[in-house]
Amino acid sequence: MCAYSPFRNALMFNNELMADVHFVVGPAGASKKVPAHKSNQWRYRGRCDSIQFAVDKRIFIAGLGLYGSSCGKAEYSVKIELKRQGVVLAQNLTKFVSDGSSNTFSVWFEHPVQVEQDTFYTVSAILDGNELSYFGQEGMTEVQCGKVTFQFQCSSDSTNGTGVQGGQIPELIFYA
């Protein structure tokens, strides 16, 4: 028996180059597989990976899906933030352990945060860990996830190379 989860992931990096790797999108029983492309030479060193997004319907952001180590098991310290016009709406400082697989790892805010339509928000992740990590490539500026359309654009807060075309933060965990 599968437990129902109201969370969905908006995927930014998506192409057919690694057909054997997929994200599962949607609730149990109504999910679909979306191919994802990842590479494995990303470094963190405590710098900020950030992206801006807007949606066409009100949603609640619950967390982020992040890539982990491409060199085996590794522990990461991470600080995630959600901002609107430079004002921090939510943040969390935590740790997670990556198992070395190409899976993403969910990092949650303490409470879901309401995101209004047609307004750009910034999500950021500052990770610290010694291992090389997977990262996404060939990102998309617009993603349809269920009845919600996401638009992505680069963030000036990003000091570690993440942008629309590639980088960290492949998933926004949300519900509508």
C-alpha cells in the first residue's frame, strides 16, 4: 500500500541524455517518470547556488530536492532559503547524507510557505561537503507540472554557478 503525498516536484533540468535516470513526479497512483540529465563534477565549498522562479497559480513551497555526492557516501551541511524581493520568507539549516547515487535528496523548510502567482521568488542552497556532486544540465526556462506552470530565471545571488542552463536545485517540492 502506498502512502499518498500531496507534494510534487517542479523539475528544472530535463532531457533525454540519461534515459535510465528518472524523477517521479506527482502523487502515488497518478505519477509519471520524467528523464533527467546529470553530470558529476560539481563542487560546493560553502558558496551559494540559487535560482529564481515564478508560478501561474498560488502554491506552497515545502522544500528543495538537491543532488548529492557522485563519489560514494558523503554528509553535507546545507542552508536553504526562500526569498521574495530580498526578504527571507523561510530558511532551514540542516544536514543530509548522500548515498552516492544519482538520486536527489529532499531538504525541507520547517513549514510550507505560500507563494503567490506572477511574482518572482528566489530559492537558495548553500552546501558544504568535500565530495564532488551531481548537477543538472540543459535546464528549462518553463516547466508545466500538473496545473501549475513554473518560469525560471537566473539569480544574482548565485555565486557557485547555478543558473537556468545548469547547476544545483533540480527540484522545488510544493503543493497546490
